[in-house]
Amino acid sequence: MINIVVLPGDGIGPEVTAEAVACLRQLSTERDLGLRFTEHDFGGVAIDKHGHPLPEATLEACRNADAVLLGAVGGDKWNDAAVRPEAGLLRIREELGLFANLRPAKVLEGMQDISPLRPDISRDADILVVRELIGGIYFGERTRGDHSASDLCTYSRDEIERIAHVAFRAATHRRQKVTSVDKANVLATSKLWRETVTEVAKSYPGIELEHMYVDACAMAVMTHPRRFDVILTENLFGDILSDELSVIGGSIGLLGSASVGSGGPGLFEPIHGSAPQIAGLNVANPAGAIASAVMMLDELGLSDSGRLLSSALDVTLLEGCRTGDLGGSATCTEFGARVRENLRSGLTRVDAYRE
Ligand code: NAD
Ligand code: IPM
Ligand code: MN
């Protein structure tokens, strides 16, 4: 039995997560995977019910799980809460020791039409952001007075080393290149970052390492996305750059992510937020949540099933079933149902959609 904790969260979180779980349930039945799902309160809904975004029972369930599948959290309603939903998200990542957040972004061949970038620019873009997730300015001391406020950004050599190893190992299975992104022309943490990453690189002689300032990188990912393979960066820069990278593929609704640490359960979530403006309308794109489920299957050692789900997702997009964010008219539930139909009917048809 594989025990998966599902945290639907707020806004469109429950809608997109329901589609991902339905895909996983179908796969589990068809392939006898033994996946078992239990849902728990997390985020704003947990504040409403229990007074805290991450109730102790939810955290305990996550600790005992094989994997955690998360939707999204947050919304104006809880902006003034003593502990905001977003703080609950930071806390769960920290409690589970999930220091590495992997966010792949690419343009599906045959789908360049939905990228706002020119096809000659977006073609073959395939980038993995390796974002440090439980350090830096998100976790430093904060102060707030009437006339001033501060957020402390700290990184230790150890924290940088362990995330750098994740990036270099990932590059080994990809196109052998790491771009480390920092602001070493200004920030002390970035200077330490650059120095440490350069040291770690010595253990990976086959991998090309380049350093880039974050401002220049923010431009280059749009003008020359193909020159990037793995982008290794700190928490805040990774947050911003990964949303930017979603533009290449056409929508933030497409991107999934995996957060992993040193051996405990991983956490799998789309990179988008709770999108309150479209919540409850059944128009959200569940592709990012389904892509996160694919990453979860891989991490659980069920890569064959992951490949099937990934192909079914690609075929669904390639055959033109698209939600509003991609210019289509499919609803969230229609899109999910179509993925499951493709999953049922054999899945090696992706090539049929390639030019
Ligand atoms: P957002 O990602 O929710 O939305 C940004 C834009 O993308 C909006 O126009 C939205 O409609 C659209 N969008 C996002 N996901 C989509 C999807 N699956 N399908 C179609 N369109 C989609 O970011 P935001 O508006 O800055 O934040 C909203 C709330 O979500 C805030 O409370 C924020 O703190 C929270 N948030 C949570 C997470 C998370 O839980 N991991 C991530 C980011 C933001
Ligand atoms: C994300 C989100 C979160 C982050 C927020 C909601 C705390 O933007 O998962 O990308 O910054 O990590
Ligand atoms: Mn973000």
C-alpha cells in the first residue's frame, strides 16, 4: 500500500487536485499500484476550521505518508490571519526538510503555437529550475515597525552545497549544464553561493558550470531559452524565475513541481497559486497538478506509470483539448476526463502529433 496525503488547499487547489487524484486512482486500479489517498485540511480552509493553516494532525499525516500531493493555498480572506496560509506552506516544506524544489519548464513539441514567444525562440526549450526551498530570505528573521521593516537573508555553506549537488546530479541525466543564478555583484549570500557552487562543481567534471546574475538571467531565459539546461538558484530568485519560465510553455497552469529532501516523503504541487479570481468556475487548468502527479510517481519508483500519465497529458494537449488559459474552452473537469480517456486507450500516440 502506498499512502498518499492529499492537501487540496484553497481557491482552485481543490479543483485541480481532484483531477490529478482521479488520474492516479484510475492508474492505480488499472495497474494495481496500491495507491491509497487521504485528504487533510491545509491552508485557508484549515484556518477557518482549526485556527491554523497547518494543523498538527495534517503535519503528522504528512510525516507518515509516502508522498504528499498539494493543490495551492492563499486568498485575500486570510491576508490578515495571525498565521497566513502561505506561512503554513513554508512550514510544511521546512518540517519535511524539503530543501530541493524541482520545477521543469518546457515547450511541448507541436505546441509552440501557445507560447507567446516566437517559435524560433521557444522551440526545444527545456529547462529545469532547481530552487533552494527552505533557506534564504523566506526563512530569515523579520522585523516590522511603523516606519521600517526588514527581512534577513542567510545561507550557510552546507545549505548551498546540498542543493548544488541536486542540480549537478540532475544535469548528469540531462544536457550536462548548470547555470547558477545569483546576485554576487551585490549580495554577501550570493558571493558565498557562487564560491560554494564553484567548489561543488569540481566533483562533476563532466558538467559545464556557468554563473549568471539574476537580472541578466531574467532576460536571457526569454531571449535564448535553449541555452539553459539546469538553473540552480536560491529560494526567492527561484520562485520568481520559475513563474517567468512558465511563459515559455504558454501558461503557469501547465507546470508541476517536486519538493524533495533527504529521504522522507516528497511534496508535489503545481507551481501556480490559488488563483482566487477563477476559483469555483471549473475553468482552471489542471495540467500542472497532473504533471506534479507524474513527478510523484517517478519519485515513488513508479516511473512506468509516470510515463503513461505524462503521455496521456501530452496527447490531451496536443489533440487540442485546452483550458481557457491556453485559449481553449475545455473546463477543468473536461480536461481531466480527457486525460483519463487517453490513459485508458493506450498511450504511445504522442508521436502522431509531432511534425
Ligand atoms: P496565481 O498563480 O494564483 O495566479 C496568477 C495568474 O495565473 C492568475 O491570472 C491566475 O488566474 C492564473 N492561473 C494560475 N494558475 C492557473 C491555472 N491552473 N489555470 C489557469 N490559470 C491559472 O498567483 P497570485 O494571483 O499571485 O496568487 C494568488 C494566491 O495564491 C495568493 O494568496 C498567493 O499567496 C497564493 N500562492 C500560492 C502558491 C502555492 O500554494 N504554492 C503559489 C503561488 C501563490
Ligand atoms: C510558490 C509560492 C510560494 C513560494 C508562496 C505562496 C509561499 O509562490 O510555491 O511558488 O514562494 O514558495
Ligand atoms: Mn511562486
